[in-house]
Amino acid sequence: MKLVLDAFGGDNCPNCVIDGIYLAEKGFDDIAFVVTGDKTVIDNYINEKKYTFKSLEIVDAPDVVTCHDVPTIAIRTKKESSLVKALEILKTDDEVKALISTGSTGAILTGGFLKIGRIKGVSRPALCPCLPTNNGGNVMLIDCGANADCKPVNLCHFAMMGSIYYKELFGVENPRVALVCNGTEDEKGNELIKQTFPLMKKLPINFVGNMEARDALSGDYDVLVCDGFTGNVLLKSTEGAVSMVMGELKSALYSSLKAKLGALLCKKALKGIKNKLDYNKYGGSPFIGCKKMIIKSHGSSKDITILAAIKQAYNIEKSKINEKIAQQIELLPELEVGEND
């Protein structure tokens, strides 16, 4: 299996990408890597670290797509950028199965649409990160930002793709799929939710109804379905709330000598909580529904984040998730005439 990684665009690039590949080579014998970026900078870093790689190809790409670039313009004009070069390799090389990037989310999504394209029958690809739950499990959020405005058919396709992805990656036979809503009652929601609800009940998935955002991490659900605007707000609100709670907890634990002693006694438990909430161990958000897999990792990713993303890409490819999505979508009845855009 071959993977391509955009070595520039993130805060810690190219160091985190090269370090992540170095870690991955210790655990995988059947992955070859291609990295795109300024070859001089990459070579200098490899020499500085005295790294040797079994299978690493460097494709020179001296330009970078930044978060300040207009995505559509950058994808069309920055031909020598690390992201565009990586997308071209993903598109043209049959051996390359996935792309990993820490760069501009907008540019990555735009590149996925314009250069890679959708799986046949999928109305729109979607970003689907996984979050930790109260019971030690995982919950998938789909979509979390790729599609701000959606139609019922899009949400139905998100539900199908999310259910297949969750089943294959976590071994859950019938993942519990819910619509993110402002109440759990069947009649709740805006027009999009109200139109989608009856369609979801007809899908060959374990649809359990509407879900309120406060229960997102409860562990009572496996796949949360919503438009990208709602999902992005939910994701960032959750991240913000967790960050605030952890900050307040840290302040309280260092507020007095007694508190510091208490913190020392529960240090192991606190470390466990921190590790559970650390986004670095989740790798990134797959842009699912494209013909080939694209994983968007956090802009401030570390080497362990890249390692986790590589594992993600490896497991997704081994599970043949794209093929299974294509098969299931093809079997679906037409949900809405003329809405499959």
C-alpha cells in the first residue's frame, strides 16, 4: 500500500510529517510513503535527524497553500504547491490509496471535490471525525464542516456512509445512527430535519431517531448525522467546553497546598482523562465519500497525530470501506427526485 502525505501547510511541518512517517515505518512493513514539499527543507531535516527510511519518495513542491488563500483559486493556480502535487499523485497513481494533510481545510475539501471526485451515487462527501464518549467508546460526527447547506438526500447518504465506516472500523454490527436536533421527539427540528426524518427510517441502518447536542458524548449513539454548519458548531462547542473544564480543573488543583496534594494523589487518573481527550491520538477527520480517501489532520498536529492518521488510512483501505459504500449506495432507492447533486 502507498500513501501520499502533504508535508507542508500545518504549524509543525515538515517535522511532524517526517517524524510521523519514521514512527510508522517501525510498525508497518507493507506501506510505502510519498511526501510532497520543499525537497531541500525535507532533506535537510532528514539529515539533521539522521533518519533512514525503507520506502520514502520525496516529490519537490516548493509552494504552499495557506489558510489565507482562496481554496478554489489555490487549487487551480498553485500547481507547484505541496497540497496540489499530493492531490495529483492521489488522482493519477493507482497504487496510492490515501492522502494525509495538515493544511487548509477549505483547500483540502475543494481539492477533493475538484480533483478526486465522488464515489458514484454519493451526493456529497463529508468530514467525519470521531470523538470519545463517557463510556470509553467513540462517536462519529458526520458532517462536521464540508457542507454548510444540505438537502435531505445528503443527510441520508451521510448516515449510510457513517454507518458503514463505524461498523468496519469499530466492529459494531448495527451502529446507532441519530439526527442532531433541538429535541428527541420525532416532530422536532427545522425543515431539513423534518424532511429527512421519514427518509432515514426507510434506510437499511439502525436509525434511532433525533438526538440533542448535550447527549453527543453520552455513549448512547454511534453516528451523529447533521449538516456541516451544525456539525462544525457542535464540534467546536464541545472542544471549547472540554478545554474550559480542563482549564478550570487545572486552576483549582493548583489553587492551594491541599489542592496540590490532592492533585498528586489523583495524578494517574487525571493523566488518563487528558489522554482520553487528546485529539492527537485520533489522527484526523476522513473526508469520506471521495473516490480515494483523504484525511485532514489538525493544523497543530504532532508526530503521533501523523502516526495515528497513517493507521487510520491503513485500516480504512484494508476494510475496503469505499467499495462497500459504493455497493450500498447503489442499492438505495431514489430518495428525492432531482436532489442528488
